[in-house]
Amino acid sequence: QTVFLSGATGFIAQHIIKQLLDSKKFKVIGSVRSEKKGNSLAKNFNSPDLSFVYVKDISLETAFDEAFKQYGSEIDYVVHTASPFHFDITDINKDLIIPAKIGSTGIFKASVKYAPNLKHFVVTSSYAAMNDFLKETDHNLHLNEQSWNEMSFDQALENPVFGYCYSKKIAEQTVWDLSKELNVKFGTTAVNPVYVFGPQCFDSSVTKVLNTSCEIVNKFVHINPETEVDESNKASYVDVRDVARAHIEPLLNSEKFNGKRLLMDGGRFGNQSIIDILNEIPQLKGKIPVGTSHRDDDIASQMAVIDNNETKKLLGFQFITLEKTVKDTALQILKVEGQL
Ligand code: NDP
């Protein structure tokens, strides 16, 4: 069975590749933007079951056509993870929204046109497609697998964070719309994670600045002990290994997961929760602030209520705890920096 995975160089994507290869059930064709990145991934995975194709810029609707013309008849599953997730941009529409929307359109249409044996399509969406961050602290708001972010295009252009949220909503919506319009025979699933933490798949990916979500933990590992712990950041976490698993389960059971949105949420956290956990690591003691210990213990009561019981029931496994995901992220950073 062969999986085509877009954005193979990504933080989440590498964990998906690892789990697919470890299962010994799948071959993977990963799309990357450059030869250099492909070569370094090939070296790290060192597997005859992993190959690469070059897809330079998903902002072009035809970007995936060449790869699918060449390999389409071999492809059993598509996992579309590629999408820009960073806020260091100049043009919200061009740098965030267009690649997300056109990327989804291009890979979905190429799948329909060139992959006649396709059984299932998984798109990496986001919690951002389900809720608008302005409503995160409204405890009266209840969110579940049916929720949609109602943000408008005009609002999205106000700042890069809004732009990113909108880009994920429109990219996922595009997939559901196309699956109906084109009346596809294969199954479709969206995976909607909150902030994803956890170790990089390979130590060599630990660089000074990490991918957007892990950078939250990285910043606290390197924070000055005199700094005040800012209370304003409140969100939700999930571990990357659970997110990777949620991308693979639908490939193993297409019927069960067809039409589903998997809301991957492990629970609420605030900055203080992260600081409390990091302070349990002996090598960090005294090097980072203590803040007000346990200040975030009842954080869930200050935030929108997330009910992802349907997702948990479908997946049937326990999610990794905040403590483990934060510790594993931090310990890998400290190891690479020679501090353990
Ligand atoms: P990364 O930044 O590590 O991965 C993003 C991937 O998308 C990379 O492979 C990147 O390629 C590729 N990509 C970005 N823009 C383009 C483009 N214009 N053309 C082609 N490829 C592109 O982030 P994550 O692994 O965290 O994110 C992966 C997916 O998960 C994204 O869809 C993101 O929106 C989603 N997500 C992530 C969450 C998180 O907390 N991490 C939470 C919810 C959803 P390259 O390496 O060449 O830049």
C-alpha cells in the first residue's frame, strides 16, 4: 500500500512517515520543495520504502499534477499536510491563504484525476478551522467536531494569526466541498489539532528556532529566570505522536473514519502550566522563572469548552499528557544542546 504525503519535511509529517514506515504496512512517497531537504530526510529515515517527489509551490493549482501523473496509479492513500504555518510573512493572502486553499484544491483534484485506486484522503486541518481565537476565553462557548470558525476573509486580513486561522478553515472547507461536488468514491477525513508539541522526529531538526508550535516550549526552555510569566497565553495542546496516529487510523479503516473531523485536543494549558512542568527538570531549575506555581490548575474553566469525545471514541487510544509532551520536547532540546 502506498501513501502520497505532501509536505514531508514538516514537523508533524515526519512523525506520520515514521509511524507509516514502522508499521511495515506502507510505502511512502513524500513531496518536498527542494532536493537538499529531500536528501537530508532520505538520510535520516534511511528506508527503501520512502521516496520523494518535488512539488515546489502549492500556490499553483497544477503543482501536484506532474507527481500524480507519474505515480497516480500506485497511490492508495493521500495525506495532505503541506500548508504554511508561520507568521513571519508580508502578504496574508498570498503567503498564507492562497497556498492553503489552492494547495488543497490542487492535490484533491490531482487525486481524483490521476489516482484511480485511491481509497482515502486525509487533510491536516486545524482547531483554527473550528474556532476563532477571539472566542477562546468565552466559557459559554461549546465546541465539538461539528464546529466551524466563522471568520470572514476581510477579518482574516487584519493580522497574520487571523490569516492563518482563516487559511486552515478555507483549506478544509475546500476539501469537503470538492468531495461532494466531484462525488468521490474514496473516503475523506480531516485531522484538526490544537497546538502540537512533542519532540522532533530527528535530533538534527532541533535548531535554535523550532516550528511555530514547539517554539512555545523552546522559548520557555531559554527564558531568563528574572522574566515575569505572562498569564495571557492560554490555549490547548496535543502531542505530535498522537496527531500522527490520527492521520494513519483512517487509512486502516476508511469506512469508520469517512466524513469525520478528528478534533485532536489533549487539554488546556497556560504559560504557567508549562513553566511548572519545566521546573521539574533538574537541569532547568534556577535557570527559568518559577512564576506562581499551579496558577493554571483551573484554566479550563476560563476558556471555551472543547468536547472531543467523538474523536476519542473513534480513535480509541489515550492521549499523551501535557506533562509528557512538554518534558519530551524540552529534554530533546537540552540533549541536543549538550545540557543533559
Ligand atoms: P511545519 O512548518 O513543520 O510544516 C509545514 C510543511 O508545509 C512543510 O513541509 C513546508 O515545507 C510545507 N509548506 C509550507 N508552505 C508551503 C508552500 N507554499 N508550498 C509547498 N509546501 C509548503 O509545520 P507543522 O508540521 O506544524 O504543520 C503541518 C500541518 O499541520 C500544517 O497544515 C499546519 O497548518 C497543521 N497544523 C499544525 C499545528 C501545530 O501546532 N503544529 C496545529 C494545527 C494544524 P518546507 O519545509 O519546505 O517549508
